[in-house]
Amino acid sequence: MVNNLKVEDVMVRNVTAATLPGSRDEVLAILRDKKVSGVPVLKDNKVVGIVSRTNILKNPEEEQLALLMSRNPITIHVGESLKEAARILYEKNIRRLPVISDGGKLEGLITTADIISAIADLNIETPIKQYLSPNVYVLWNETPLPVVSLLMDLADVKACPIVDAGLNLIGIISDRDVVGASIIEDRVEKSDMSAGNDDDSWTWESMRDTMSIYYSVSRVRLPADKFAKDIMISNMITATDLASVDSCAKKMKRNKIDQIPIIDATGKLEGMLRDRDLLLPLIEMGD
């Protein structure tokens, strides 16, 4: 059955896209209103880029969409197999693929979450233990939000478990939560420019006329007086490493989440299962 599934069977068809020229604020509004992590960027109805929460967090002072987006994104044809889409997403470590027609027109979007929804219906009973992420990045609940963003960026992770001072698992935080807490800050800065230079014969002891230029700067800022505990999700969905691929995919689909903390019988954190980890069982299935 899985070998008969095509990208067009799973993809989202009514895709919200940004267009050039565009601005960061427009994209932020789409990400928040649609509760998505990234959108395709179009020019003349052709896909020319992808812009995500990560692009915005890494470039807090950039306002132009053309400079924010990742250019020349990987795309997939509407008639390709679901397994091929899963392979590309996993190997390229990306989360979304614009789906195009023969003429390059945007037909839809397929994401890791879309494939997980399909996996939930495939009855894969293999335990998840062998698919767990080898590294887990944990944050303290008193970590200020700017530090949270920096650490997640440096670790290249989309979500982190949160622990208290007693090392108890008390929550989880994702890049979606970080972006949701961000503030657009506008300020005016001043630059003094000289009307002369040291080579001008009419200057005396390097004295010269100056003029002041005032310009506005807009940036995305994370409030330093808020901490991981203020935006974390405390009502977590968890699983043990004996849970099946099928059951974990169903949990992700049902609760619209892309990671699950893995705990032992006492509730102690043992690891993290990411949605991309569940792409492997699909990729490994025989033709």
C-alpha cells in the first residue's frame, strides 16, 4: 500500500504563500495566524524561496523578504512517491517541500507532519527505540528567552525538554513558542557624517562640518525578562521507548506536535523522538 502512495495523495493543496517583494512582518503574520513553521515564496507564480521561523530568528534586524528567505529551495514533482518525499526530507534535513507541476507552478506543499499523518495509518508496529535521536538538548526552566533562542540555534534543534533544578522533566519548548513570544521593536538611530575628509585643503586641524542622519531600525526581539518556564508547554505528550512507530505517529497527528519526550517507568527523561525520526521506518520499507 505504501508504495502506491504519491505526493499528491498527502500534500496540502491550498497553500498560503508569500510573494516578492514582501516583508518580514507579513511573513510573521502568516506564521502566527496559520500556525505553520514556514511558507514558500513566489515570484511570477514560480517558487523562488522558502522562509521559516528559523530564518527570522537568525536575522532579527532584516525586514526584506528577499534577504530573509532561503533561495532555490528543493522541490518535488506532484507525481513522485511518498517514500521519495520522505527520503529527501530526511537526507536534506528539511521540513517542507514545495510541490510543483511540469511547468514549475506551485501545486501544493508536503511537510514532515503530512507524512507522519500518513504513517499513522500504516500500522507499523516496530518499537521506536531504534529510531530515537542520539542527542538530547535540555534547557533549565529559568533560562531567559534570548538565551533559549541562542542555544536552540547553536544546537540546531526545533524543540527542547525543560527541566527544573531537581532535573525533573516539567515541560517542552519549541521554536514555535519562541517566535510566538517575540516582539517587533522599532527604534531610531543616529549617524554623524562629515562633509569633508583629511585630504581636503580647506579643513583645519581635521575640523569639518558634520550632518546627522537619523534612520529607523526594526528588529525582532525576545524579552529578557521572560524565561523558558513562561512559554513552555507543561501538559506534555510522552511515550516510552517500547512504544510502536504507529502509536507515536498517531500521537503526533492527534495532538499536532512534532516531538515526544521519551521517559522511563519513573518518568525520568530518556530521550526525544522527533517526527523526522519516524520517516526512517517508511524509507526502509521494501519496494
